[in-house]
Amino acid sequence: MSSAITPLLERAVAGERLSPEQGLELLQNGDLLELGRAADAVTRRLHPEPYRTYNIDRNINYSNACTAVCDFCAFYRPADHPEAYVLPLETLLQKIEETVALGGDQILLQGGLHPKLPLEWYEDLLRAMRKAFPQVNVHGFSPPELYHFAKISKLPLKTVLERLKDAGLGSVPGGGGEILVDRVRKQITRGKVLTDDWLNVNRVWHELGGRSSATMMFGHVETLAERIEHLERLRQLQDETGGFTAFICWTFQPPDEAPWYDNRKDGTDMSQIPPSGGFEYLKTQAVARLYLDNFPNIQSSWVTQGEKIGQMALLFGANDMGSLMIEENVVAQAGTVYHLSLETIRRCITEAGYIPRQRNVYYEYIDEYSPDGSALSAGSAGSPESVDLPVLQSP
């Protein structure tokens, strides 16, 4: 390892802030195991408790119709495509009912950039969900969606967010972040929010008292310096607002095919980019833990990495195993499908040396904890570990 790396790791472990140049040095020249040890030390400093967490939610894609063209997305359909859909309210409420029965306390609600649905449609949807399931948090509408809502409604972003919050929006997921560098965003997507506006959606939401998560999808056309630029933009906004609860990164998953559009028209054939493996994932997550000194939580991405790497992420800076993910459609559509049961998630945490605890979107424990770790029950819906948890697919 470079002699310049050790003092950088020591500074980060001690809580000192790394510069972009130092972050890049770690990505370029850091040894994986040394980075992992340092990231784990930071995590233990921030989370000395003997617990590591998970949550139970369901990713409901209310629609796959989208006006944006993302070369990496095998899920979306143009609005006039025969496979485009908008879920009926009855179907959506049934999915929430099933989630609650399995111990879930949250719905991750996302869709495409639908060209015709008015803001009132989303407000009515949220009100119906809140009326039927007032105990369920709606972690909904990624920043690209929220920016799109403001555009089609011709209303100020703050007004849109206030109305959705009043209707029942509880928190905002970090989807659509990809890499927060306009050069990259313009190369891999068209018709989608650029960097400053993605950040500003979160800024305004935080100013309204809301919380959100932040993400990064890497391993495609970005440079290592652009990964650090992405982390720097997130860190700057967190300094400003303090509204991010967690950071989640994952590797680009090449789509098997996308026959409904020509993803080669600008010379970017993302289906031919080889996927990054577990080494690159763990290294990038470790550097993110060292760099994002103002982010309280880092979430593992077993959905894209699988059980073993997802578990190892707990030793490379993550303090959370993420969601049981009762339903997931977007990554699965690209051809990457990992399914973990609740028992497996809890076992992964236990084997890593910690006690598993169920948490909510604010990283508050919502289960009942027995000191010997032998009996945990959901705080909101009974004991989910006694239930056989299926993976339910959207129509």
C-alpha cells in the first residue's frame, strides 16, 4: 500500500474530514482490506451499539411508464407501449395489506416519469394509502419524479412537496442519483433531472422538515474522480441541511435487453459494459464510509451483490442490511435477482457478530429486544420471523 494512504486512513478513523483529492487517492491506491478495516472502525465509532439493523418494506412500482430514456433501465416503457401500466388503487392497497401482514412498516413507492398523471392523482393516491394504513410510512417518489411533478404541474417545487407531504408522503428515497455529475448523466440518460436539480429536490424537502436517503449507482461510464465528486456533492448538501438518513451504493447491472428503444443511438451501449464485482463494490462502499463523515448510516446492497457480499458489507462500513425487499422489480428486470428471507438477513447479521434489530426509516428500533438476542418481535405487526415470506411480483 502507498505510504500516503496510512495517514489518510488514520485521519478518517479519528473523524477528520478527507478532501476530494484524498478520497480519490484512497479509491485509486487503497488496499481493499486496509480500507475495510478503516471503514469498519469508523462504523464502530459511529455505532458502538451491539446491533445491526434491517427493515421490512415493499417496493411498489405504481407505473412503469416513463418519458425519460435511461440506457441502463430495462424496467421502464414509453407511455404508449403495450406493456406500460398504472396500478389500480385496489391492487396497490392489497400489496400494502400483504406487506403489513408480513411485519412491514413501510412502502417504497416509485414509478417512471409519467407524462399524463396530474399532481392531484398522486395526492389522491397518498391520501387513500394513509386512510387505509395510517401506520405505514410512504417512502416515495424519487427526486427525478418529484422534479417531474413540478414541471408537469407548472407549480413551484416547494408547493408540490408541501402538497405531497400534506397528503401523506413520509420520506423520499434516493433513487435516480446514479452519478451526480452532469457529464455522466447526459451520457447515460435523456429527459431526466440533472445534478443540481436532483440535489435541490432534497434540499427543499429537507427544508420542509423531511428526510431522505442518498444513493450512487457506479461502475459504468464514470471515472473514479467522478465517484468522489458525487460523494462530495452529497456531503456538501448534508452539511447544509442534515436531512439525509443514509447512503446506499450499488454497482451498475447491465440490462439483458431493452428492445423498446435504441440504446445505441448516442454511442453508449450499456449492455456491453462488464459488471463490476464484489471487490469494486466493497472498496467503493468503504471509501464512501470514510468520506461521508456526516452521514449517520450506510446500507448494504445485497439486492445487487447477493448474500455473501451483502454480509461482508457489514465489515466494510455498512451498519444496516437494508430491506427484506418483499417485492423488487427494477433491478430484477435487468436480470439480477437475489432473494433473501428474513431468517437469512438476521443470520447474516448474527454471523457478522451483531444482534439483528428491525428499524424504521429514521433508523429507530421498532422491535422488542430480548437481552440474549433470542426473541425479537416486530413493533408494529407481530412476529414476522414466524411467517414464510414470499417474493411477490408486480403484474
